Amino acid sequence: MRYERRPADGYCYAFNGFDVEGGELKQRSTGIYLTIGHHGELRAVDEVCACDYAKGKLLKDFIKTWDKVMNLDRFYILVKL
């Protein structure tokens, strides 16, 4: 590993990445960024949504997923009617 990460604040929301050999500050990031960067599937989705040609793909996918999750437990409404 090239960098050693240490919390930049008392809440562990931000992290500083220091060069292991030289000890100088090389990166700053958040915990969420580190999680997405570490997880291969999340990183791939992030890269697709960040492209110029995506044009609202993240928003469309989010709305579609939100609708699906919100309607998953709606079967009981049909049974009571």
C-alpha cells in the first residue's frame, strides 16, 4: 500500500492519505469515497454515472429503484380490499 489513511477530524468523516515512504500528505477523501473506491461494483456504477454521456442516468435509475422498493410491501393493501 502506498498510502496510510488517518482520520482528518474527530468524527472520522474525512481522511488524509499520507505517503508511507515520505510521510507527506498526498490525498484527502471522505469515508464514502473510500468505500465506493474500494468496492468494485460501486466504483463501476459511479464511473458510468459520472460520464458526460450519462445525462441523468443516476436520477432515472434512482427513481426506478425507489419506486420498486416502495412498492415491494404493498401486497397487503390488495388483500385487505
